[in-house]
Amino acid sequence: MAQLFHPRSTVISKASIVIVIIVLTSVIVAATEIYRSGYTTGQNVAREQPIPFSHKHHVNDEGLSCAYCHTSVDKSSFAGIPPTYTCMTCHSQIWTTSPMLQPVRDSYQTQKPLEWIRVHDLPDFVYFNHSIHINKGIGCETCHGRVDQMPLMRRQNTLFMAWCIDCHRAPEKYIRPRSEVFNMTYEYPKNQEAFGKKLVKEYNVQVNRITDCSTCHR
Amino acid sequence: MITLKKLFSHTVLTFALSAAALGVIGCGGVNLDNQPKYKPLAASRFFANGQSSRPLVEGTVPRGSFTTDSLLITGKVNGKLADLFPFPVTEQVLERGQDRFNTFCSPCHGRLANGEGMVVRRGFPQPPSFQTDSVRAMPAGFFFDVITNGFGRMYSYAPSVPVRDRWAIVAYIRALQLSENVAVKDLPEAEQHQLLGKAQ
């Protein structure tokens, strides 16, 4: 009787075990990579907006401060998106015939607000507050990146919990003087570790409390 | 006594119930990521203009900030623009004024209030310089009034600049007007030397 299994089968079966392991591992690695990639988190992906509003133009070229438009960022949990009125303080006089700005003029006339698409959006079970970060010396750039170089707004960071915690565990690595929070090109001093510790003390940063779950999940 | 069989059936039952409960929660649409509540500026299909938050009724005064101090909120005394400040101008007020002026006014009026801001270079009508004798002679209340109500092609800045910040800006404008028109002999001695040293 002929053999049911060819002698080579042993090799094939052994090899297939190895292959299965390799394939499974790559699938898992690929899945986590996809989960963390911009494709799923929306990181670094620009959104289609009703108007192609350019922060690069308005911040870098015109030298506008963030606070001209995001007026509540140092007073409230919410940074605020400017009303159409704010655009019209300038665009009532300049680029008044640009088709790109037609939605702004329509919105001003009809009193119907522009509908911007959110680029940053934490899940609703997370509490976030801008004013405390601004008043304790965390710069916009630390969390939002070089906004002054973005022709279209995109999200620089994942906003994953691990990202928040990384700073909450060691704010001295990122803290800067309060007067520099709007500065997009702030350079950390060489002795940031010592300088950061000093600022943490000076601004009375509650290092012990901000890693509690209830700080962000309340 | 619990037999092995009973334990097994209990376990199966517990699993089945938990799975059913999870199923109910999952299908019931309880979604903690996007909870059925409005966050600031959220859209709403309920109101005609698409906004969830309702506009304030005209003339609404925030609780605790009602005042009859006409100078503070209009810059006028007895109906006439006054050359007075409603509160003492301290160094802190000036610093606040500098910060607010540079944020809200300098794009058009320039950091020195000479009317040469960045946006003017891009085609916005040029505002008059504040460094001329006629503008310097204007009462403080005039500047407050312009920020509050706008002026010609300049829109009102009342929506983004609260009342006390407006006065801080006025105080800083006065400081700018002074700083651009100081006689050398009025400077502190050290700065006089520095300046004259450079000029020679």
C-alpha cells in the first residue's frame, strides 16, 4: 500500500505552523498600526471645510494672534470658533468679491452660522479644559503643532489617553512661561528640566492630582 | 450543596444574561462617545438658524455686572465724551492694555498706533495715525466709544473686548502717544545718555 502521507508532509506541517504564527503576528501588528494610524484617528488628515480657511495666511502672513479669533481660550474650557462677524471685521473691506468668501458673506447676511467640521473631537466621556492649560503655561503649539504652517487645519496629535497622561505625569518637560503660550516658535532652553521644574512650582501645578482618573472622567 | 452540574448551569446562565444585557445596551443606542447633549457651538436641527444655543435677548446684562456708572460703560459724563478713566491706571492695567492692543488693534493700527498695520498693507483702508495732534487731543472717552460702537469702516470690537479691557487699551494708547512724543530731557538720565551717545 502506498504511504498516506508523503515524507515531505512533516516538513510542510512544521512550516505551516511557523507561517501561521508569522501571519497572525503580522495581522495583529498591522491592526494596531492601522488603529493608531492617521487613517483611523484622523491624525494629520485635513478635513474638507465650507471655506478653505488658512491659518498659515492669517497667522503667519497677517501676524494675527490666536486670541483675535479664539477669544475664550484663556477664560473657558472651550477655545471658541469665531463667529462670521469676526471674519467680516476684515472681509467687509478686503477680498470682497472673492468667490471663496461667498459663504462668509451669505452667512453674515442671513444670520445663519457657518458650519465648520470639527478637527479635534474628544469622546464625550472625557473632560477637557483649555483655560487651565493656558494659564499654567502649556502652549498651543505643544498640543496643536505649528498651526501657523497649516494651509488647512489638521490634527497633530492622536488625543489618545496615553498622550494626555504622558504630559500629566511630567509637565516639566513641556511647560513654558505664561507669556509664551501663543508663541508658535518658542524654543525651550537647554536646561528645560530644571527650568520646567521651577515653573511647575511657580505656577503651583497640581502634579499629584492630574493623573487621577476623575480629573478627566468626571 | 452545590453540585458540579449546578455550578455549570449557573455559569452558563450568568454568561447568557450578561450577553443579553450587553446586547440590549449595544442596540439601545447608548453611545458614550457621542452623548445626546449639546456641547458649545453644537449644531441643532431644531432651530431655524441651525444653532443649539439661543442668542441673548438684546440688552441682557450678566448677573452681578449691572452698573449705572455711565463713564465706565459709555465713556460719557452727562452725555459728553469725558477725558477721564473710570478706575486708576496701574502698571497691571497698562500691561493688559498692551496685550489686548497688540491682539485686537495692531493688525490695522500698527504696534505704534501709526496706522501701518499688516492688514492695511494687504489693502484694508488706512486708519488715521493716533500720533497726530488732533487725535492726541481727543478725550479718552472717544477711544472707548470707537471700540464699543465702531467708527466708519471699522467694526465694533465690543463682542471680543470686555468693558474693562477696552479701558486698558485706551490707557495703553495714551502711553503710546506719550512714548512717541517725549522730549529727550524728560527721559531718565541713563536713557538720555544712551540715546545721545547713539546720535553722535
